[in-house]
Amino acid sequence: MHRALILAMALVALAIPLAATAVPTAIQPVVIQITVVNGKVIGGIKRPSVKKGRIVRFVIRTNAGTEVHLHGYDIEKTPKKGTPTVIQFVAKVSGRFELELHHPDALLVQLTVRP
């Protein structure tokens, strides 16, 4: 009986770390915050770099502009004053891509997607 108890405790001790690693961790998006005031990017143009396959989320706050456009992925959104504009996508294509505000025209982000 004593031997069975020791064996059971050893199996539990081995199972706990395995159970902890068996649960997949949710992949968190790479969040890039951009604030634009009167067509000017606060803090300058962002130049993030992400690995291909990552989820990218741009959160744009602007008081001007008629369109936010991510070149290369051809994603367009219409910003609304007082409400953040969110662009989220999976970085499936390697290269450098520009996120721009239009009317007034301003470069917001140069995103590099690494293979």
C-alpha cells in the first residue's frame, strides 16, 4: 500500500508540469497605438517589425482624415472623430508596408514583416 501511494504521488508530480505545457497559449496580437493631431503623428512615424504569421492590430486615434489605408494588404477604414479606428490582420506577406492617413495625407507606420 505504501509503495502504491509513493508511485501515485510520483505520477501526479510528473503530470502537473505536463498538463501546464499541454494547454496552448493564446497568441496575443502586436498592438501599435497611433495618435494623429491635425495630420501630424504624435511621437513620429512608427516602425515596428513583426514575424510573418503574427496578428497585428493598429489602433489609430485622429481628429482629421477621411481614410486610413494599409498598403500591400489593401485594408481601408474610415476614421471617426472621438472613436479609435482599429485595423487588425494576420501578417501573411513578408516585406515593408505603409499605413497612411488620407486627407490630410500623412505616413503613420512603416511595418516590416519578417519571414
